[in-house]
Amino acid sequence: MSYNIDLAGRVALVTGASGGLGAQFARTLAKAGAGVALAGRRVERLKALRAEIEADGGDAHVVALDVTDHASIKAAVARTETEMGTIDILVNNSGVATTQRLTEVTPQDYDYMFDTNTKGAFFVAQEVGKRMLARAQGAAPGTFTGGRIVNIASMTGLKVYGTMGVYCMSKAAVIHMTRAMALEWGRYGINVNAICPGYIDTEMNHHQWQTDKGRRFVEMLPRQRLGKPEDLDAVLMMLCANESHFVNGAVVQADDGYAL
């Protein structure tokens, strides 16, 4: 039996789309037929991704977004809906990471991590959620009521990794944020779920896996391998599909068994 997920007619906003997981999420949604708003700070990289998606027959728009700036969040969401139509899917992917011991963390380090990973993710979801709620309650026009919000957390939100304590804390908060939103908004047909990726080889971290330390770390993983961005495609598509209407508040571990 084959199964096809068709997102034609849907509009998806992907934050942190300029590279890594975000870029792959955008490609995957576009291939499934969704119009995709590519949001992030590195606009030139977003333009290159838009050209790639359009060359493959997809529909993509570039939207400048700094998730640490509340005015930028509101403007990006408004622009997306003005240019593309109402947002049906949010992939809340923006994130940053640093490696340091807890005793070395400064207030600036702490704010850097939480402002993007937690506060930024919350207010992006809030802005999109308000519009989804208004449509569900008949207070705003739209062809599709309800929606899908997928927050990108991390397996480190479930299992603490040494020297990444503040990052782990910020992603654990995203997991509980997901459950809180699912509880409040689920009755209106808005499904909010989280993906907790494990260690994924992307262009941003590829160099570290080539070092002796990186190779030793991979050997310690349950199956001694890293994931690829496309390894998350199936989970993403399931959570974004109309058919996943019974899945709400789920925290999906896609980590090759690391957090067991």
C-alpha cells in the first residue's frame, strides 16, 4: 500500500530556513505541494534556496525574520499572509547553540540561547497561532480552519549532554511549550507537536565530525552513525498532514535511539 501526503493549497512558514534542517524542511514541504515562506536573517541564502525550489517546480517566497525581534516576527507573519495567503503550517525551526560549562555561562550567553531557542520560538508560534485561532473562531477569513505547528526541539531537551546545559534547558522549555500550546489550541483544530532530532550532519557542523574528537563521539552513538537532514522528512510530513488530526501534543524522538 502506498501513501501520498498532498499539501497542495497549503501555506507553510519555515523559520531558520537559510540552511541545515530548515532548508531541508522547506524543500520537503514544497515538493509536497505547499507554498513555502522561507524565513530567516540570511536573506541571500534564502534567495538561493527560493531559486532552487522554483527550479524544481515549487512555490517559495523570501521573508526576512529575526526571531529575537518581536516587531520583526509580527512583520514577517503579516507579510507572509499578504503575499501568500493564510498560514496553515508553521515549522518553528530557528535555533542557536554554544558549548560551555555552566560555570562559564554569562548573562549574555544565557540570553543569546533563550532569546532565540525559547522566547523567539514562543512568539513566532503565538503570532501564527493568533491568526489560526481567529480563523477557527470565524473572526478572520480563511479557506482552512485549524492548522499545524511543528516546533523543532532536540533530543537534548530529553537527555542532558555535558557542556551544553543551557542549550538543553532551552530545548526542554520548547517541549513543554509544545504541550501547553497543544492543550490550549487543540480544541480549535490547531495541532502542535515537536520533533526532537538527534545528531544530524549538516553543513553547519560537518567539520566537527571530521575531527578525531568528532569521530570518537560518533562511535559512542547507539548505531555509530549520524543522521541526514532528509531523515526527518517522514516525521515532518506526518505532522503537517491533514491526516494527522489525531496527533496533538506529541514529542517525537528522531534521534536513532540516542535518548533512550
